[in-house]
Amino acid sequence: MKKVAFLLIITILLSTYSLSFAETNLKLQSEGSVLMDYDTGKILYDHNMDKPLFPASTTKIMTAILAIENGNLDDIVTVDQEVVSLTEGSNIALEPGEKLTMEQLLYALLVQSANDAAYAIAKHVSGSIDGFVKLMNQKAKELGATNTNFINPNGLHDDKHVTTAQDLALIGRYAMENETFRKFVNTPKYTIGPTNKKTETRHLWNTNNLLAGSALINVDGVNVPYKYEGASGVKTGTTSQAGNCLVSFAEKDNQKLIAVVLKATGEANVYGDSHKLLNYGFNTFDNDILAYANEFVENIEIKDGKQLYVAGVMENDFSYPVTADSLGNIERKIVLRENLQAPIKKGDLLGVTEFYLEGENIGKTNIISTMEVDVDPSSNILHKIFSRWYLFVLFAIIVLRLQFLQKKKKRRYRRSSYSIR
């Protein structure tokens, strides 16, 4: 019996050790990385996620989302000499005076990773490249990417052009919320027909091999294709200074993940690290629904109402990525609004349900009313009466004063009667 108990303890310890090892040692080759839950923004894994590194062409995520938000896909963009003169590295051979639509340039930017397309987009949106870069940095700060500094719209190397894995995850998450952006980064190939300057057709192929790459890489001792099941974006980047970079998005079942890998050495390592991060997220966490929309919370007292109580329910679903071991440690705390008083309308906010995991607040959802509660007329009258208590006090003082004066008058009358006698 003692031997069985001993083996059981050893098994538990080994399984615990294995889980801890898996959580903290993914054996990544990149210099900076992060794994983020897309729905909640929770960081599930990080390695030097706040270390400033060069982003290379992952910069174009910001360029694209600003173009989508501030431009029109049908806009005709005219390429000028400055765009052509500045262009180095990957490009689609734009010519001065060439006219393309904003949509065509965005495909060139996000599918082919064309640096000339980035310059053309920047000048069209802001009138100047410097003006567009200011817009990029402003947007980064708005998104909480406070360790990011952009110098250009395409990621060509500059010692001051830096970001972090966490900042890129925030930017990538924001961009992937836009359906138009998702369409571009999830396109395997695209064709640009002849233009006013080009007679040939340009064929663009997506640089992100997570979408369709068939070559094999070794991930934890197993040879697997570059292609990752459930992947649908986001953007690659490569320079000699930045190394290989990749921002990726994948979805399985009810879970969506954003992974960022910066400064990996070689294509196999950047994709291998991305596979490891995504595998870890999907294998370790479940995005469990901890509360459902319209789920009953409790009957809540309403002052001065025709009904004393109203049923409070959750306004929305609430989900959070948790491990199987931590699911039982979720706690709820109900916080009601002060002075809940009729009238109450259906759907009115009654309070919030806060969720805690091992003492840490992980989020909240609103509690709303399931029905209308009208004011009770009798309680309203009583309320008005009691709200004017000072009038009763004043009235009582006046009555007591009158009584006192009347008694005083009677005493004087009696004394005067005695004196006459």
C-alpha cells in the first residue's frame, strides 16, 4: 500500500514538473517573443517581450491599418519620383506617374511586402512621408504600444526604428479586428493588371508561409509543414539587422491567438518558434465561457418600486483563457450600484460581476435588469413627506411655542384674578 502511495506521489510530482517545464521552457530561438489571447489581450507566454528590437516589415501592419482607416480603397494613387528614389529592398517596381488604386497598393504592401507601395500609401494619406510617420507613432501610443518608435512606413532599417514583441501584439490584435485588413493578410496570391505605365501583369505571392507553405520544419523533434492549421495572417519581416520576424494569428475551436517572434535566425527558426507558441497556447489553455448572456445572477432589491425585487442577469458572455487546473479557482464578486431606486427600465445597469483568478481581477461583465419597475405611488408620497422632515420639526416647534404662550397667558390671568379679590 505504501509503495502504491509513493508511486502516486512521484507521478503527480513528475506531471507537475512537466507542466511547469512546458510553461516556462519552449526552447525558442528568437530574441523576443510573446503569445497573446486575442479576445482578452491576456499574455499567455513571453520571452523578452519588452525588449526593443527592429520590426522590419511587420511595420507594415500599422501602415495598412492607417491607410484603411484614413483612406478609401477606390482612391487613385499617383506615384511620384520621391517614392521611387527612396525605395530599397522588396518592391513591385512602381514608376513615377504610375496610377494604382489604394486597394492594389495594400495588396502589394501586405501580400508582396512591397516597400515602394508603403511610401506611395504614406504620401497619399498624409501628403508627406514624415506626416504619415507622425500618424503611425500617434496611433501606436493610443494602442498602448509605448515602447515603439517608427521612422518610416515600411520597416527598412534605422537604428531608431524599434518596437517590442508585446507592442507588435497590441498593434496586430487591433489590426485583425478590422475585416478589411483581415481580407488582405489572408490572401495567398493577388494579381495587379496592366496600368498606365506597365503593360505586364504583376503576380503577388504572400510571404507568410503559415498560410500555405509546404516545406518542412522541425518542431520539438517532429517534421511538420510551415503551414499552420487555423492560421489567417498576419505579416512577415526580414532585414539583416532585424533577423526574421513574424506576427501570426490562428484560431481553433473557441480560441484565437496572436503570436509575435522577433529576431529569429533563419526562416526555419521564425516559423518553428511561431508553431511552438501557437501549439503551447492551444494545448495549454481553453478560452472557457465563465458567464453567459442572460444568466441569472440574483434577485436585487429596488427601493420605492411596485416590485420589491428585480431579477438581475449577465449582459454579455464572459470568457477567459484558463488552464484545466485553474478553472476551479475562478471566483465571482457581485458589486451593485448604490441607491438602486425605481423607476428602473428593462436593460438598465444594476451593477457588475467581477471575476477573480487566485486573487487577480481578470475582468467583469454588467448586470442588467430583466424588467421595468415603476415607482410605487404610496412610497413616493411617504418619501416626499419624510424628505421634508424639517417642516415637521418647525411645525412642532411652533405648536409647542403656542402651547407655552397659552399656558403663560393663563397663569397671568389667574394671578390678576387673585389680585382683584
